[in-house]
Amino acid sequence: MVQRLTLRRRLSYNTKSNKRRVVKTPGGRLVYHYPKKIGSFPVCGEAGCNIKLSGIRPARPREWSRMSKRLKSVNRAYGGSRCAYCVRNRVVRAFLIEEQKIVTKVLKAAAASQQAAAPAPAPAKK
């Protein structure tokens, strides 16, 4: 005959937080174990990216607060928040914007020097 199992907690409903596993002990008894929920992988925070962040351990929020910093981030700008591809895109975009600012400044200065070097047109005689 199959051994009956008794609940270890009062809640008997099969909810998300009350899942049970039947485990056989070394003594041969069957008991319920209540496994913890598994944490989800952190994902990139860039809009529309949602890639899983590599090098960061998935955990539940309570565990997350007890984990050390090295488990929660990677040693890079925006580490633990953005994926490597998005960081690369941000750096390249920032560089190109700065380059564009420099180019416009140079063109403006060149136009100003051209205007100063060109003689003023003589007034037309009647």
C-alpha cells in the first residue's frame, strides 16, 4: 500500500507559492518538500532589447538583496543594467554626436573667416 503524506504547512491549495515535491528520505519515508520559486534572468533595460544579461545570476528579490555585488553586475559601464550590444551602440552614438558637433563648429568658423576675408562689395555708381 502507498504511504500517505501529510502536509507540513497549513495551506493545502496548489498555488504558485505552495508547490510540493514528494521526496524519499534516507529512512525510506515519503515527505513533502516545498521548493522555492526560481528567479527569472535579468534582462537588458534598453527599450525593445530584452536580451538576457549574461554573467548575472537569476534570483528572487529577497535573495538579490543578500547577494554580493560581483554576482549582481559585470565590470563594464552599465554592467548589470544593459547588454554589451546596447552599451556599444550607446558609446558609438555618443561619439558620432560629439564628432558632428565638432564638424559643425569647424564649418561655422570657416564660414566666418571666409566672410571676414572677402572684401565688402562696393556700392553701385549711378
